[in-house]
Amino acid sequence: MNTQLKEEKRARRHARIRAKIAGTPERPRLVVFRSNQHLYAQLIDDTKGHTLASVSDRDMSKKGAKPMERAAEIGTLLGEKAKSKNIQAAVFDRRGYTYHGRVKAVADGARKAGLNF
């Protein structure tokens, strides 16, 4: 499959999802972004357009860990940052990615840290 076409389809899915969800200060949007090498997660307040917390695998301690382990740790770290800022719930934004693999591991890690979706 043509990679440009694949990316266009993901972008269309993302636009459709974003039309329905938005983050608030009490319940921010948890966004997951996958690049070819790294994984990023953020908590965003869409009313002000501010990022409340962010974590990526670029600044993690487990450099040699497998991608699924790093994704779960990213979710856990983001959940802990959210708890420290008194955020108990979030809206999950998978950005058009399929909900499995690393995206699912981030969500499970955040839930394990006490964040509710």
C-alpha cells in the first residue's frame, strides 16, 4: 500500500475523531503520537491550548527496553504526572492509529497509574 495514501487515511480518521472530542482542564485530552523511532504522549487542555504534561521515550531511563515495555512506561509516567497535577480523568485521543500495540500499551499504563478514561 502506498505510504502517502495510508497517512492520508490516518489523517482523515484523526480529523473525524477530533471533531467529537476535546480536552478540558478537569479532563484533558491524552494524545499519543508514534513516529518511526519514538513515542510521545501528552495531556492537553484544548480550552486554553496548553500542554499540561508530556512524556516521550526519548527522555526515559530504559533505553534498551523493548518498544511495548517503553510504551507501557510512558503511560505510567504520564499517569503519575497527571496525579501530581490533580487530574484523575482524561479523554483518550489515539490520533487515528489503530488501538493495539504501542498505543494500547500507553493507555493501559496510564490506567495502571490511576488515570480514568
